[in-house]
Amino acid sequence: MSFDESQIERYARHIILQEVGGPGQAKLLASSVLVVGAGGLGSPLLLYLAAAGVGRLGIVDDDRVSLSNLQRQVIHNNDALGTAKVDSAERAIAAINPDVEVVTHKERLTAENAMDLVSAYDVVADGSDNFATRFLVNDACYLAQRTLVSAAILRFDGQLSTFKAHAGEGHPCYRCIFREPPPPGLIPSCAEGGILGAIAGSMGSLQTTEVLKELLGIGDSLSGTLIIYDALSATFRNVRVKPDPSCPLCGENPTITDLTSHNASARESCAVT
């Protein structure tokens, strides 16, 4: 792939990186990422993926922009209040980088549409805020053999990992760490527990870096490692995670072979963090 003069200038800081260079930038421009949720995590994800020149970005979200979102969902602004988040995000991306194609999916991620959506992209980045969606995304990515980069945030804390159990031995899936969703009400949502807005930017930026590493095939993958961030103590903890032989999805005797076990009529929004 050849670059025009504006692209050479736009991506100059990537191109001079030995690990990226012209071939790596061309790879990014030919790549696609599905971002689940245009909320707190999805905002920095989409902005930095667009700035990096990822050629096609899909956005799944059925929510609308509200005033309470603006404390952390920096891809939206006051002018977008009341509009669909996917439309607001699309406008922001177009203002950053005209090289990027944006595909908006103004809908919830469900058992009915998850496989088609996930299969249409190279890598999936989960920025949802509820366990139902996280488990659905994980299961769909494993069944579709797509790499998942997943993050979660609450109050002053964040978690991040990459899941690609389809790649074979040594790679766990999300269910290898968290077997099933916790009982309702056990863990508060962001609306109930609160969140320091900048945490979304911190974790979303780290999540974007891992997505770019997976697309480029550089560095050490986070697969098999769970990062736990405590903002109040300014500490990161890396926890090694092994595949679980008894995992119902990727284990030796899987019981989850499709998405029929997911409640397709769940009313949780896919991303309002």
C-alpha cells in the first residue's frame, strides 16, 4: 500500500517506529475493530483507534447521550445531548480522521446478532458496563475465533485483559477467570457506585494500546494476564491467569457451543459507563 502526502504526515510518528513502520501503518489502515459501547471506555478507544488510522471501526450502542455521560464519555459534547451515541461518535471520528470508515450499529448486542457483528471485524474491544454483555461478547468472540480486548471500570478501579482462547494452548477466555455472572445486585453499576471520570480515559487508553498491539502483532500480548489498576494508590498489579480445563466454553468438555443460553431479551444497555 502506498501513502499519499497527507497520510505520510498524519502517521509520521508511527512510521518512524521500528516496530510499526510503513508496513505496520498499512496493516492498521486495512484492519477493522468492533467497539462494543460508545461510553466511558468506548470514547478513548474510538478516538485513539481513529487517530491511529484503523481503517474500519464498528460501533455497537443503542443508547442516547445524556448530560450525566459527559463527565467521562469524552467523545460526546453538549451539542450531542439527546442524540444517538453512535451518531455522535461517528461525527467525532470524522472530525479526527477522514481515512476511517465508521459503521454504526444502533442496537443492543444480543444472542441473535452477536455472531454476525463479531465475525465482521478483526478484533473486538468490549467497553460495556454489565456482565450480561461481557459474557455474551466473550462467548461470541470465542465461537467466531476473534480476539477480544476487554476492560472494566468502577469507582477508582480498572481491569484489563486480552482473550483469545481460540488461538490454542495457554490462552484463557473470560470464563476461565469469571465462570458466570454474579448474582444481580452483588456488584453495583457505575450509576450506583460512581466512577472517577478520568479512570475511563486511563483504562480506555490502555485498552486501545492492546488492540493496536494485537492488530500489529507486536509486543507481549495480555492474553493470560489480568491487569488490575487502583487509581487511589496509583498501582498496577499483573495477575497471571491460566486456561481452566473445566471452563464451560473453552475447556476440555465444553457445554456452551452456541449463544442460545444468553437471554436475548435482556434490557441492559450495552454501554453506559
